[in-house]
Amino acid sequence: MKTLQSWVDVPANSDFTIYNIPFGIFKTDYLQSGVGAAIGDCILDLTYLNKNGFFDALDIPQGTFDQPYLNIFMALGKRKTSAVRKRIQDLLSADNTELQNNKIARELSLVPMAEAEMQLPVHIGNYTDFYSSVEHATNVGTMFRDPDNALFPNWKHLPVAYHGRASSIIPTGQPIHRPKGQTKAPDQELPSFGPTKRLDFELEMGFITGKETELGDSVSTKDAEEYIFGFVVFNDWSARDIQVWEYVPLGPFLAKNFASSISPWVVTIEALDHFRVATPNQDPKVLPYLEYEGEKSFDINLEVDIQPEGSEAATTVCQSNYKHMYWNVNQQLAHHTVNGCNIEVGDLYASGTISGPTEASYGSMLELAWKGTKPLTLADGSTRTFINDGDTVVMRGYCEKDGIRVGFGEVSTKVLPAK
């Protein structure tokens, strides 16, 4: 990869290096919501740049960036969006003086992150949640079914998934209330109603499509990346006691639809090219429509912290990696559309809980505390089997290789008591 250096100060270990250039939606006290790109501790205001001629050679329509979501920008297509990202990298490069030496433009286009409030980056019309970690599926199957037959017979033949609720997907910083629903204790004949006693996080990644298809068409594994704009870190909250009672026969409902939290910056698939790795070996052999060529998985380090209310100390309870996923995104999108299901710009596809091969890499409290039998001790001395009211759960993701770092920032959510 070509070595790049920016004239903007980028702190050591910043997620937002010149190699990244993720896109998001921000607002300030003096700017309405619009599209920005992250660099170091700053946000580059793309509305300003487009209005003042910096993208003229790219023929980007006025109004593209003066929007509350990324959808209109993404819908321009890969040729345009990739050209914008490359142009931003060029403008931020140390050897380019266009913006660097234009004091007024530089001051007006670079917004300190500390002054900005990040918004939901995408208008999400449709949301699909996969179940693609073999370690997670095996752990759950071992806990709740037969350890010798932890995976259902279909699991290694197709990327299992279900359609979720898009309206309750929220950005970082927005708190959630503990959900309520029906639960049934094993020693009780009838169910009861009340707040969940087993609130859990699920460490996931999500990808967002930037190109639509017609009803009846399908997307091949070969062409899938033409439809994938970028990725976010995703916390798919779960109420385990509600879920175990309600999920037969149609799957989770109230246990999942109360909230899911996403990181505010969408990291493009192009920014992740340097961090591609092979997908884990798939045995038995997949059907032809799920076959693929090349490295289609990504080496993304993931971690989860829990910070109790009133405590200055956060505890890292999970360190995992996206590369462990059994099914890759090309296969997920190909399977999703093979029956003719149409996709839209802004659709979100979550990976399912990302658990690795070690206990420290398990991506949920259900696994980390093994169904409540192995409580975790936090830095303040308190213990957890699930998430308490007042806890803040923080997830982060980053890639690092050959001195190059590309990160996602964080998604942080505080849990409030049930209403």
C-alpha cells in the first residue's frame, strides 16, 4: 500500500487516519446535519467542500452532502463514492496545498469532533441479522440443547438469518430502557410479565448496501462487493429470558426489537482492502451459489467494555475478531438475494454475535458468564452475569497492519431502568 501522510494532526493510535476516511452524519450548534468524513480528531465538512468547488472535477450534485443521512451519497454508486474518498485523501495529503494553504476554507471545513454530535448515519429501510459465528452457535447450542449436536443440521449449509426491526436501531450515545416482556421460570407453570432479568449485549459487525436490485434479481458472491458500501460496529441488544420463552416457533421478537446500537462512522469496504484474510475452512462443501474466490473476510479487532454507573473504571470483558466468522459477507448477500429478494440503498445486514475460539473472545454475556454460572468481576469489584441498570456498554473495532490503522470509533450505550 502507498504510504500516505496528512497535514492534519492525527494522534497516535487514532482510528481515523488518512488511510480510512469513513463517512458519517454530524451536526453542531452552528451547522445543521450533514455528511462528514473523519480525520484524526476532526470532521471534514463535505457540504462546505462541495459548495466551494473542491469536488467540481467529480461532478457531484449540489445537495448530495447537505442531508440527514448518507443514502443519497451512497446511491451515486461506487465509481462516484470511491472517487470522493480518494479526492478527500488527496486534499488531506501533506503534499497537497489546495486546502492546506487556504486558511479560510481550512478553518470552515474542519470541525473539531468535540464540537459535533454524531447522528444515525443511514436511513435503514430493512435490517437482517445473521447467525454466522460457528463458535457462538456452538456455545448456544451446547447450553440450551445437546452438546453433541449443538449446530442445527442446516447451519453449515447456509447463512442462517432473520429479519429484524429497523425503526429501533439507534446511534451511539442514545441510552436504552430495560425492556419488558413475558418470561417463564423453569419451576413455574405459567409465564409472568416484567422487566428482563437477563439483558445482554451482542458484539456484531454490520454491512450497509449502497446499491439496489429489482425484485426477482439476485446478487452473486462475485458481484456482492459492488453492492456493499461499508461497515459499522453493531450492538444487537438481547433479552435472554424473554427470548427463550417466545422464540418457538418463529424466532425472537420482543427479546430483540427494543433496540440495536450502531457506531456513527461507516468505514468503506475499500478502506478494509489491506486487512483482508481468508474465510475459515467450510466443511462440508457449500452449494455452487455460495462458492467464492479470494480473501473475503476481514481482520478487525473487536472489544467490549462495561462501565458501571458512578465508576470511573471500565472493564474490557471481551476481545474478539471479525475474521472468525464462518460465513463471509459475499456469501451472506448472495444467500439473502438468491430467492429474488430485492435490496435497497441503506439496508443493514448484521453478522450475528462474533465469538472467537477462547473464552475471552466470546461476544455476549450469555457466553462470557456461561448462562449465569460464571460471574465476571469488574474493575470496581462488582460482578455481572448480565447487564445491570446504569451500566454503559462500549464496543470498538479497529484494523492494524504494517503500521497502518483503520478504525470504527465506538458505539456506547447506557442502560436505564425499565419505564
